[in-house]
Amino acid sequence: MDKDHTSVTSTTQVMNAFERFTMRSVWPAYAGFCWALLYAVFVRFYEAAAGIIGGYGQLSNPKGFSMASYGAGVLIIICGFILLGLVKPWGLTVPAWVPHFRRKRIPRQLILIPTLFSTSILIAHGTTGIVTKTLFLVGAIPLELKGWAVIDKERLAIWDLIFYEPWFLIMGIMSGLAAAHYAHASGVMLPRFRLWMIRFVVIVSLLTLLLIASIVFDFSDILSF
């Protein structure tokens, strides 16, 4: 018992502040779930049912936009439940109703890799939007938008800066923190955890730079999502 206690204490002592925070914090998963639910219901489902919030333009294909918004809302809610699964017991094992694999522990890579991929997209999307919309508003770059019959670009950019892009960024941060907690809880050792963190930061940085460049230099059609 003394040996185990010493080992745990030693491991805790070599952790930095971020690692200690993510190891003990489960609230980002709950916050991310609530954030996803609120956005899905009050933005995506509302847009699909009643039109675009903000009144900054008219779409070329409102029906297609409505269907896409419903689909996005459902996907966002699913993502919210996935975040809960990162900190709940039911997210660690295969459900009992699944034949041949029931009650088996889910390999952490099957959870961490898709979660971190989605997290990188969220953070890169939000950061790119904030940077490019700010550059547009100060007159540094043009803003090309497709799918609109009528559009007030300035109002749209302001709306995106106030609400839309920050949602992506905050959701990405909550998702990343929840994934880090799951990595600790599932037994990832500190050296491997730190290697994953370095790779993640590099990938997010490169992806963000690529997306910003695609908008600034006008090849965003290739990379749009």
C-alpha cells in the first residue's frame, strides 16, 4: 500500500498544472454537452424551422438549408452525448445488447482518435472564422460567400464573431478537455499523453493556418466544411 501510494504521489508531482486540471476535471464534458444541446435546439433547429437568426440575408436554397440545419442539429446533439460518454461508465464499455462484444472495454484509440479529430476541426473552424471575419471587417481581405441570393456581409461577419465562431471554439475547447480527462482515466501514461498533446497542438495549428490561407488566398472551395 505504501509503495502504491508513493507511486501515485510521484506521478502526481511530475504533472504540470494542465495535466492535474484535466485529470480531476469532469465538468468540461457536462459543459460541452449543455453547450451542444443549447446550440442544436436554439440555433440549428430554430434556423431550420423559422429561418435564419439575425436577418442578414436571403438564401438561394432555403429548403436545402433547412434540411442541413436539422441534420447538423441532430449531429451536434450526438456529439454532446459522446462527450458525456468520456466521463461516464457507459462510455467505457460496449453495451450489453451488442452481440459478441457485450461488456468489453472499448479500446481507447477508438474513442480518442475520432474525438481529437473532431476537436481539431472545431478549434480550427472557430479560430479561422474569428481571424478571417475580423480581417474582413477591418478591410484587410474580401469575403466571398456562396449560397446567398441577398447578403449583408458586414452584419453576417459581426453575427459570426459574436456567436457562431465562438461556439465552435468553445465547443472544441470543452471537447479537448474532456478527451484529456478520458485519456488520464483510461490509463494513458504521462509520456504518451504529452506526445499526444504535442501532436494535437501541431495538427490544430497547421490546420488553422491552412484554413486561414485558403480564405485569404481564395482557394477555400477545396477545403470548405
